[in-house]
Amino acid sequence: AQKITQTQPGMFVQEKEAVTLDCTYDTSDPSYGLFWYKQPSSGEMIFLIYQGSYDQQNATEGRYSLNFQKARKSANLVISASQLGDSAMYFCAMRGDSSNTGKLIFGQGTTLQVKP
Amino acid sequence: DAEITQSPRHKITETGRQVTLACHQTWNHNNMFWYRQDLGHGLRLIHYSYGVQDTNKGEVSDGYSVSRSNTEDLPLTLESAASSQTSVYFCASSESARSEQYFGPGTRLTVT
């Protein structure tokens, strides 16, 4: 069975500092994808970043980077230079590729609050 | 710009009534998904479709059905609404099974 675990229900960070949101996963699929989504208070789900299990480099998208440690089965999101607009719920998700269904399994989310 | 929309955005209904939530995307994506979001559970997959006339059950499909008569739309029907189906419902689409999914704005459904 596939599982995503986000152990931090809530996090605080000072504006302009970096923050790491933790995500660990469990899967028996040799090929899989890992995603991070942001959900602001307005409720929409915004795609942030993607990492494939065979990608050699850690994914980066602007201020977002994914610290992918395959042996540890972790896919932490790093947000650099936090901004007030980063305050939101963040979800880690995984897609197993053996079934080629595209289905995502989500973690329970981490609420991030950026302090001015 | 291409987009994915959901309607209604908010709905209150009574137990036992049939309810249909609409999802429409203009990306011409073959893959479409319905999720529900509840506190403590994150998002859970209800149904998904890979194309016209194709539908599949997700992990929490009981009490829900979908139909896919064209590429753009995947309506979600609650056959007989129950209070346990009070939730926020998200529709998503992706270009392929390995692409990122783009989500609609969500529908907040309350069953009284």
C-alpha cells in the first residue's frame, strides 16, 4: 500500500527565512512521482513542484525546492526567503506508476504561518 | 486561458436528495479526477476517468457515481446524499497519467 506522511501539523517561520516542510512516503512501486501542492485560505489547490523517482537532480521551481532522499523515502519541500503570501496549507502527494493510473495519494497537510 | 471550473461553489442539500456537482475543463485533458477533502484525511480519491466513456472507482467511491460523455466534463453525482458526504469536493485534470494534476476551485457541499 502507498502512504504519505506529513508529521508537522503546523509550522511557523519568520518572513525572509527558509523553512522545510517534511514528507515521507511508502511505496513498493519502483517508479513514482512526488508532488507538492499549496492550499491558501481561499481554498484552491496550487501545484508547486514535482520530483520523479528516477530524476537525478532535486527539483527546483523558483523559491521552492524539493529535497529528495530516495533511500530515506523523504521528499521535503524547502521554501527559501519566506513571504507573507506563503502562509497556507501544504500537501505532499505521491503517484505510483506501476498501475499507470495517475492517482494521487495525499498526506494530511502542514499549515505554514509566516510571521512578519 | 485554459482552465478548470466547478459549479456550484457552495451547495446545501438535504439527506436523501440526489446532487450533481459539475466539473468542466478546457485543456482537452483526457484524465480527470474527483477528490474529497475532510479535516484529518487530506484529499481522497472518489472516481477518475481516462477518457470518454471511461470511469473508475477510487478509494472512497461508495455513494458516488460519475459519467464521461465528452472530454471536457466529469459530473459527480451523489445518488442519495448523506451527512457523511458533507465535504469539500475538488475536481482535477491532467494531460497524462504522469503529468501534474490541475485542480478546480472546489465545491463546498453541506448535507443537512
